[in-house]
Amino acid sequence: MVEVNLWSGLRKFTDGAEVVEVEGRTVGQLLDGLVAIHPGLAPVIESGISVAVDGEVITGGRNTPVEPDSEVFLMQQIKGG
């Protein structure tokens, strides 16, 4: 299981949980697992989020590997123009 840390705005979809444990070996599997456990997260995740694994914002997509002891954070996607 991997602990996924959520920003405060997402906690309303997780009954107030700041950290959710999810099974997965890739970023995509973690995101799919989060939606399976907390379906209210689906629209937020689908609209675009940033994921940081062990201090690095992931740019490699859903297939980026994640270890069970990885530190994972979901963050609001920064949009610029």
C-alpha cells in the first residue's frame, strides 16, 4: 500500500482524510485506486492534477513507477498562459 497525501480541497471527498492508502505500482494505478475508493475524486483527477513522487513532480505520466515506501502528494495543477 502507498500513502497518498491530499491537498485540503480534496478532503471533502475522502471524509476528511488527509492521507489515503492505495494499492498500486504506478501513478496511474494509484489514481485509479483513489477513484475506486472515493468516486467523488474522479472529476478532479480527470480535469488534471499534478502528482509528486519522492519530491519530484511527475512528467512521465501514468506509467511512472511508485514504490510502497514512496512519498506521494496530489497537488493542484498549475495552469499558465
